[in-house]
Amino acid sequence: MIDVDVLRKDPGRIEQNLGRRGNPAYLTLLAEARAKDEAWRAARVDADRLRQRRNDLGRRIALERAKGAVPPELEAEARSTPTALREAEAREGEHRRARDALLMRLPNLMDESVPLGKDDSENAVVATWGTPAGPNPALKSHGEVLEALGMAEFDRAHRASGSGFYYLTGPIVLLDLALQRFALDLLVERGFVPVAPPYLLRREPYEGVTDLADFENVMYKVEGEDLYLIATSEHPLAALYRGEILDEDRLPIRLAGVSPCFRKEIGGHGVDQKGIFRVHQFQKVEQFVFCRPGESAGLHEELRANAEEVVRRLGVPYRVVNVCAGDLGTVAAKKYDIEAWFPRQQAYREVVSCSNCTDYQARRLGIRMGKAGRPGKVVPHTLNSTAVATSRTMAVVLEQYQQPDGSVTIPEALRPYLGGRDALRPVGTNS
């Protein structure tokens, strides 16, 4: 949520920043928010004036009564002033709510380093690692590999739950758990506290975390309940300190969320194809940080480095892109995506999203920071990044490490979590 003080003091900066997103609707919302803020301020002036007049009238009437008689015009004004005050306060509240609703629909102000562009084709590559393998007609899709190994049931999952779901069986389940533990251990070594958050969140805190108008179409709602299944643990982690004042001396707070994630994937994203890359349910380890405003740029690079190390230690070639304005979304001020190389597809595909959300989420959630015993008005910054999304990561491992005999070599970094197992082999031949 944009700071209303900036809206008043530097509206040109906001207009210029939103204009870079290339969506004229944002400028219309901005103009409406400014108009509502001006109306709110006018109503507030009226209400303050009427409160003062009410108090003055009370004093004057008391003095006149002490003299023996109260002029009728004073009594009439004293009777009408409370009604006028209630009307002014009602206008004040109405304009404030309308202004805040408009501000909640505006996206975050972008960092100056965000490249211009309309879609992901214009994201800027800022780093690469590893040598992408060239074409190999013998490679199978990761879904085919899983079925050949006897470790996935896609048709039965479709009959049980619909498209976009899957059963995993046998050692691939252990590989999923190994990825989670591998990422968690790396983060714990770097000062992150593991958190198992609620898997459902009420609407009000969810609206603090993100713009539901932008996100609700990919979320599952529990029928008849004020609850949504979480799309990522970022959301309940952001809401953890909702309405609280954080002790500045405790910051930064580094959290590692471990949870399933639930998403309605819409449109032609391949959700009906056999596989586990884009699905309705998956496991993820998420990095999340609350910090002082001046720390967020450096911490953004730290989260990116952690995520890169996970992919690099798995031996998977990748690239990092600075996401352009048209592909950024509403919450992040700046976002990196890490895209792993899928050798069968001969394409980079996103496996990590890493965002600096500055004060956008914390302001919406009513989170402040200050010294102990001296609450402040400063709004902290929040950041989030995937450490590992296991379904997508397993998909690229299955493509990259498949062998001619049908087995899949397990990356060395994961073997200690699998009792030393060095490969996935077809069911019936695994040791």
C-alpha cells in the first residue's frame, strides 16, 4: 500500500513510477485516490471546526446560564451542532475508507532498476551459471520418466481429484522430502528460523498480504467459511505480526516457511498434461524477512544468493532475470526469477521467485517498528523468495539426470538425506 504522505507530498513521483508499468488504469486510480484524500481532509477540517464550536458553545451557555438566561439562538445552535458534527464525521470516515480502498488497489512503487517491458520476454538476464545441455532426442519428459519408474499415478489422480493433481509413490516421495530438508538445513545455517504456518488464512489478513482482486482467481476458498487455502507460505508469514509493533533491535527477522501450496492454475498453462511442473498442489520452502527499510536492498541480494546456491548445488544450469515492469505484479518493488535449464524442452523455466516488497505488505497489515517501550511510526520492509519448490525442482532433476537405462542419478547434495541412495531406478530394481 502506498504511503499516503508520499501521495500528498510527491504525487508526481508516484505518477511517474506507475506510468512505467504501462497500465493507464493505475493513473486513473491514483487520481481518484488523491481526490478522495482531498475530500477526506476537507471533511476532517469541518469536523474539527464543529468540535471546537461545540466546545465553545458549551462554555458560553454555561456562562450565560450563570447570568440567568441563555439566548435562544445559542440554544438552537447548540442543538444543531452535534447533528452537523455527526454528518461531518460520517463524511470523513466515508472518504477515508474510499481513499484507502483505492490505495489498496494500486501496485507497489517499483525500484528504479526494474527494466521497462510488457511481458516476460523483456525480462533482463543478470546472471547465468552452468552450461546448458544441447538437444538430445532420447530424453523423455519428466512425467514419462516418473511413469516409467513406477513412481507416479497421473491417470488415477485425474479420476480422483481432476486435472493438475498427482500421486507420487516410492522413492520419489523421499526425494521430495530430501529437497525440503536440504533447503531448510542451508537456511538454518544462515540464521533462518523454520516455521510451519497455518495452511488456511482469513480474508482480512489475506487482503493485507496481497491484492485479492489480482490473486483471488488462483486461490481456493473453503465454501461457507472465511478461509482460503494458502497459495504460498509467504502469505501467512507476512500476516504473522499483523497489527503489531516490532522491536527494531530484533530486526532483521529471517523465517523459513515449510508448507504445501494450493493454486488454481487457469488458462493454457499445461496443467492437463502429465507432469508435476505446473500443478494445483506442491511443497515449498520459502524464505521470508522483516527488516529495517535501509536493509531490504542488501537482503534481497542475500535471498537471491541463497536460492541460487540451492539450484547450483543440485548441479542444474540456470539464469537469473530482473523481472520487467509489465511482468512484475502488484506487490513487489523488484523481483528476480531464477530459471532452470530443462534440457528436453531446450528452455529456461522459472523455479524461483525472489521479491523485495519494501513497505507495501507491512503497511497494508498495520505492522510498525520501534524501540522497546517507544513505539515508532516507521513501517518495516518485507522480502520473500523461494528456497525450493519441490515439484518444479524434481521435474528439472528428472529431465537433466535421466540415464539411458531408465534410472535417474540423484544429485550428490541430496544423497545424505536418502541414506546414500545414488539413483532412482524402476520399481522392482531399486536397492
